[in-house]
Amino acid sequence: QITLKESGPTLVKPTQTLTLTCTFSGFSLKTSGVGVGWIRQPPGKALEWLALISGTDDRRYSPSLKSRLTITKDTYRNWVVLSLTSMDPVDTGTYFCAHTRRDYDVVTGDYNPLYDYWGQGILVTVSS
Amino acid sequence: DIQMTQSPSFLSASVGDRVTITCRASQSISVWLAWYQQKPGKAPTLLIYQSSTLETGVPSRFSGSGSGTEFTLTISGLQPDDFATYYCQQYYSFSTFGGGTKVEIK
């Protein structure tokens, strides 16, 4: 059974760095074909993809936030850490982590990461 | 960046109705399109991937279609549990979500 849970501060001040941890179970992040991603959602608004790290340590970032984001993994402790620098009130929202599996197109042989299991999310407020 | 445009943003429907939500990509994403359902205060749950493949355990009243830049999610026979917000997501190049469609009871 795959489970993920986000943890970290629920209140940060502007200009500070947010560090969130996604602790997971039911899978290993040592193998290819598996990954953990981060997605956020401002209150009452749409989802926004942030970052992804794979079992092979391939890292991908949202182009609009790339300069502020860092994603890392600890395969022994089964967690993934997301850091977001220079926090601003517009960064307020619920931050989710999610498990990805490799989704194959049997016709072309191509594959891409599919977000299939999500954590419950953590609400982070940015305010002085 | 690939932009995803979802329509309508709000939909009012009755139990038993057939509902269709559209998602348009700013460039071709082949079939790399997923649909999620989200209820208030909860994480999204995966309904459909690769445009038309139903995730295990998802009721067959949900269906998806499309390729390239135009995609649709159809709910045939809306049930009380289906009133929620629905998001499309492209996972062809990095990832992008649509703006969401809130389905409310008429």
C-alpha cells in the first residue's frame, strides 16, 4: 500500500526558505520508473506542478520557479525534500507530494511519469 | 511551457445527467493527458490517464477521449458522489494542470 505524507512548517515569513518533507511507504525510490513529485494549490485556485525527482535521481522543475526550487531524496529514510526560497504571500497554499509511476504508450514505446498516489497535503501560509 | 485550458470552469447539473468537460492544450501532447477529481479539503484522485484509460477502481460512468490538443472527460449518469472539481493534467513535457471545472448540483 503506497502512502505519502507531507510535513514541515505551516507558517513562514516573507523572504524565508520553505523546506517540506514528503515521507513515504509502500515503494522504493531506488528504482527507475518510480518518482515523487510536488504540486501546490493556492486557496480556492487550481493545481500547479512544482518539481519531480525519479529513482535514478533525474530532477525536473517548473520553468517559472526553477531558480527557487530544489528537490532531493533520501532513499534510505524514504523521504523527499522540497525547498522553495524567497517565500512570498503568493506562495501561500496547500503543498502536495505524489508518487509517480512510469506510464507506457504501448504503440510508440514512449513513457512519462503519471501521478497516481497523493499525500493529504499541508497548508503553508506566508505572512509576517 | 504547455498551457492547458479547461472549460467550462463551472457547471451546474442534476443527478443522472451526462456531463462533458473539455481540455485544450497549447501544443500537441499526443495522449499524455490525465483527469483528476478533487473534493473540498482533499487531495486529487486519479480518474483517467493516457487520455482514455480508466484507473483501477474508477466507475465506468467516467470516460475520456481525445489526442493532440483536444480532450474531453464525460460522466454518463452523474451520481451524488461526483459533485466535485475536476482537473486535467498534461504529463507530456514536465506537467501542467488545467484551471479546473467545478461540478455543482442544480
